Amino acid sequence: MPLLHPQSLRHACFEFQTQRSNSTKRLLLSHKFLQSQSSIISISRTRILKRVSQKLSIAKAASAQASSSVDKTSEKDVLKALSQIIDPDFGTDIVSCGFVKDLGIDEALGEVSFRLELTTPACPVKDMFENKANEVVAALPWVKKVNVTMSAQPAKPIFAGQLPFGLSRISNIIAVSSCKGGVGKSTVAVNLAYTLAGMGARVGIFDADVYGPSLPTMVNPESRILEMNPEKKTIIPTEYMGVKLVSFGFAGQGRAIMRGPMVSGVINQLLTTTEWGELDYLVIDMPPGTGDIQLTLCQVAPLTAAVIVTTPQKLAFIDVAKGVRMFSKLKVPCVAVVENMCHFDADGKRYYPFGKGSGSEVVKQFGIPHLFDLPIRPTLSASGDSGTPEVVSDPLSDVARTFQDLGVCVVQQCAKIRQQVSTAVTYDKYLKAIRVKVPNSDEEFLLHPATVRRNDRSAQSVDEWTGEQKVLYGDVAEDIEPEDIRPMGNYAVSITWPDGFSQIAPYDQLEEIERLVDVPPLSPVEV
């Protein structure tokens, strides 16, 4: 084995290390090069993907915009078609009334679906709305299928916040009054209530006659005793055929023997502490007369409207006229007159045993728009004693049809009254003025908010003994604006001001306040 010189060995080792070092450098350079190339490729790939993504986004946006444009055009066509349908109660189209809900359009398939949400399940023209909606939308050239569903969202009580809990969820309260006994008022009240229930409404009856309650005789509920909720201390009404019933006759006391003030207290308790729940209509069978009990009922319950019952005799007209004047003073509109026991038919002739004209005279003198007449019919009288109302026992009779017409009238008039009351007094932010259009009046006028505030006549603004004005002219800022305006019954509004003061402003008072005549025009920016 040959021996190597140490110097040669060191030289060989040095060359080997040099070569190894150079190889390592080349490998590192190659690795860096590959890394740089990979980075370039990655950057290029990212840029390409970003550009593709941008193009896709632009394409999607354009497609969505185009689709949205198509959808908006289609939606506009459908709403325009539906706006041809006019609500006879409000006198405007169903689109402006806000009845059209959940509108869905698939133009590719030519399908349109929507829901018509009415203000009462007892709407007498709901079938007409449904048929007409199908017809006008199906007439659009691109529509192949129309799906219409009907629903009802009863209007909430306008002044629920100021009512006892028992009345806070009742949409409409109808008083049936005659101011005279023995004319068939209870018969009309009960049959009207069951007619409204047959139209799909949630209905209750309150028998307000403590001295001689009729309801226990005219209906036959399974439970004939009112129960009390021991925890809430409230009265649970009894029911018959889906209608809730409350009468002093169901309290186990029979007929009351007590003085007037005590009767008013009993009436108030029965009416306001009953768990009526959500009702579309509460029909109140008013007791005869125009005294303390009647006034208590009118003040405790925010009556939407009244139905007047009379008979053909002149004596009945005299008493009914008192009742109409009472309701007029309390700003309760009388929407219909029912003339009971008008006539009977025999031998092909019609006879009027009590004469004619009492109902017509009420309509003529007091401007009540609707008159309904009921014949002398043994079945109508018998149904009042049997516990089954005539409209239930014989729904196809002439009497039932008359009550059907009365029910339609009540539904339509209540809807119209609610609309008028809810928009009677509003604040126009652009004009900075209070708009007033009193119900049953065609005149609209403007009031300055500061003037309305300065004309408050409550004890906080005017000394009750001396009549001295507590709130001076300068105490009210000229640019004051109301925070909230809410109806109070059919006679006034409650106006809340920025300082927390709540002003009760009756319509009569608003009509006497100095009006705005020269309203400054709005600038384009304000418009």
C-alpha cells in the first residue's frame, strides 16, 4: 500500500472541501432559483385568479343587476295591475292600502305569488278581491300561473294604551241602542253579533242591562255561570257557538235591585275586568234610556259606532231621537237604523200595523246613511226565546239576509271610521304644521304647533278657579314640534310635546283655533 506525503494529503483534503463547498453553493443557488421561480409562478397564478375572480364578480354583478332590473320591472307590472282594484271602504286601491304582502315573482316560469292581508276577517268583499286579483295579474302577457292567498290582520285598537287591560285588544266596539224598551234591541244585538261571527270575525256580546238582562234567554251556552280567574282577579266570559258572552244574568244574581251609582260600578267592573282577549267586534246591548248608566258605558268604552233600533210608532221616534243626540254629543257616529216590526205579508199583500216612517224620519233628520227594516215574523220572536238566534237556526231566511246586509254595513262603516280617526290629526314635517281633517268633514286645515300648544285648556295651563293663563305666550317656543299625535276616541287627540307634556285636544277646540293661511313654499332641498 503506497504511502502519501502529508503535504499531498492536506492538498487533497483542501481540494475535496473546495469542491464540496462549490457543490453546496450550486445547490443553494439552484434552490433559491427554484424558490424564485415558484414565487413568480405563485404570484402569476394569484394575479390570474384575482383577474378571473374580478371578471366573475363583474359578470355576476351585471347578471344580478340585469335580473334585478327584470324583477323590478315585473314587480312594477304586477303592482300596477293590482292597483286597478279599489277598496270600496277606503276609496283607494289595495296597493296604496298596503294589502299586498309577500310578493314573489319567477319570470322564467311565469309564476306570481302574493298575499292579500285585509284589516278584518269579516271583510264582505274578500272574495271579490281574490277573484279580481287573479284576473288582473293573469292578464299580464308573461304570467302563466297566479297564486293568491288571503289573510287578515285586524287593526289594533287606536287608543289601546289608554284603556283598561280587558278592552285593550278589542278592535271595534259597537253599541246597539234604542233608548226605549220592548223594541227588539236585544234581538238585533244578538243576531248582529252572530252574523259578524258567521262572516269570520272574532266577536263578543256584552249585555249591559243589569235590571233586565236578556242574553241568558236568547243564547244557551253550556256554562251559564261566569267564572273568575283567582290569580288575575278577572272575569272569564262564557261562550256559545264561538261568541264570547258576558251578562249580569250569568253572574248567578238574576236581575239586580240596586241604585244607579251601584249599577254603574257593576257595569264598569263587568266590562273592563273581563278577559275578552283579541276581538274584532264587541257588541254592547245597551240598556234603555240616556242616563248615568248609558253615559258611563260611553265614557268607559271607546265606542267605534252605534246602531239605532226603533219601531214605526211616533213614540219610539221621540225616544230614539234622544239617544241619537246623546251619541252625537259624545262623538259616536250612528251608522245604521234598524226599524223592527215594520210589516207582515198576508194574502199577497203587505200590511203595516204600526204605521210607517219612524225609521225614515231618524235617517232624514239625523243624516244616518243606512236603514234596514225587519218584518213581524213568528220565527224571529220564537228564536229569541229558544236560545238559538234566528241567523243561526235559519241562515237562508229573509231575516238572516237583512242581518247579513246590516253586518256588511257595520264592517264597512267601522273600517271607514277607523281610517278617518287615525288620520284626523297628523303632523306634516315638511310644512311644519299640524294637519286637521275632522271625521265626517270634507274640510282640511293647517294649524301652527306653537298655537295649538298655547291653546291648551287643561289645569296645567289654565287656573281652574280664576281662568288665569299659567302658560304664557313666550313660554312656548315658536319652533316647537309635537313628538307624537294619537287619537282618543272619536272626539279628540292626545299630543305629546318635547317637554313631556301630554295635551288632550278635542276636535271642537281645534276647529276654533286660528288657522295657518299663508304656508311658506318648500325649497327643492326640503322637498
